Amino acid sequence: MQQLFAELAAFGVRHDDPELRNITYRRSDGRFCLIDFEFATVLGESTADASSQSPHLRWSGLTHRGHVRPINEDRFLALEFDGHEVRYLGKNGEASWTKADFVFAVSDGMGGANSGEFASRITIDKITSLMPKRFRGAAPGPNSGYAEILLEAFREIHQELIKLGESYEECRGMGTTLSLCWLTPGWAYFGHIGDSRIYHLPAAGGLIQLTHDHGHVGWLRRQGKLTEREARAHPMRNALHQSLGAEHQFIEPQFGALPCTPGDRFLLCSDGLIEGLWDRQLEAMIRESATTPIAQRLIDAALERAGRDNITALVYAALAVPASESPSS
């Protein structure tokens, strides 16, 4: 009996009478449950189990062409899909994470005669049709089959860009980076190719770069042969050996999965943001509380310090409760 009392207390029910009042049989797991309506009282919200509160996502995204480039070849995407429909999300917002999956992506196009802008736009547009409308049936975590799904999407976009490059002279050689996060409750799956980046800032710990820059300078950095400062100044820092399209015969995107819990924050960005801000500055700005949306603050800071390239920032945070009920971050 005491065990039943303890279980029901977790749901906000307190019992003042030791006698059984109502017992019901729960067919789903073959257990009897105690329901003591007469003496039950609802506990205050402050004593409710935090894990029972609906998890939310909050996001902020923005792109800017910078001070020098005549056009913006960056694109970003924020969408929600629940098995029935796909909804494009605004630049800033929040939503429940319990009944839908979310996709956030950043694409940085490359190529002459505005073909880079075309490549990044095609990439973002095709993500919507290529992502499965429902992923909840799969086992969560690294064994969910997410990598195969993302690889197929990356390959289809790559082949589309290659085909257009072969068919139209003005599209020849066009390509794009792609950094994508796919969120299901409790997990973040990511796919990446190029030198846009995905960062993870856990609730406890420092900023982590999840993705590899697919170029020689990125390889040198991972090998410990270059510091962050040396990599930024290297003459080959913008040369890529992996991207979608760009006449690459084969692609080897990077994929990964990690648990996503309340307090976790993620940043997706193009290299234009990194050109203006160091990793320590990114971490400090993502952590600080402010009324201005975080993507706007990041881009304003990057424009002040550099701004030679297009700049895109997309930040999302996992919250235990709606942002209106939690501290700003």
C-alpha cells in the first residue's frame, strides 16, 4: 500500500487516510492502482516533478549578406513536422517538443554568377521533401537508423546539384555546405559537410564544436598542428575538399547523435560568423541573458569585427518549460 501511495504522490496526489478507497486495474501492465478521491489533494506546482513538465524548444535564426558581398549566398531553415504536415517556423519562436520533430539547417553556397545562392536555396528547399514525416517509430539514439536517412538526403541533394551543373553552364561548379540538426524528443541527430559548423553548449560544460571543417586547414587543426589563431590566418582556410555539388564525385558527410536535455543549446552557423568571433566569444554570448534575440546579437557582433563574408547564425535551446516560464538565456 505504501508503495502505491508513493507512486501516486509523484503525480501530485497526497493521501491522508491509510485505508483503501478505490482500486482500479491497469490492463496495460497488469497492475492494480489506488485512487483515493475523498482524501486526495493536488500538490502545488512548485512540488510537481520537473520531468513531467512539457519540454520546449526555443530558436533564433538570422542571415546577413555582410559588408562586402553583393548578394547573400547563405540560407537557413527551421521547420517542424508531426507526421501529418510540415510547418516552416519564423526567425524566432518556441514550441512544444513532445508531439513533433524539428529540423534546423544552415547552407552556404559557392559558385560564380549567383549560382552559389541558387545552390544553397535548392539545398534548403529539398530538405523539406526529403526528411521523413515521422521518425518516432525508430529506436532512439545511435542505433535509430538516422545516419542512413540523412546520408540518403545528402546524396540526393548532391546529385541534384551535379545534374544542374552539367546541364547549365551558369551552374557549372556550383556547390554548398550543409549543417543540419534533426531533433526528436531527447535526441539530436546531425549531418554535416563543408565548413559551416554546429556547436553544442551543454548545461554544464564548455562549448564543443561537433562538426569537422572539411578542408586541409580543418584537418591540420584536428591533428593539433594549428591553433585557432593560426587556422584563421591560414591562406588555405577557405579551400574545401568536401561539399555538396561543386563537381565532387564522391561525398563523405559527417553524422552524429547525442542526447539533448533541458539546458542544452546548439549553434549552427556559416563561416562568416566564425570569421568575426572566437569560440570563447561565441560561448559567452550564447550564455548571456538579453532581450535581443541571440542570432541578432551574434550577427551584430560579427559585423562589427569582420563582415567580409555572408553571415548566418541559428541557435536553438532545449527547455524544461516554456521560455515564458523560465529564465532568459
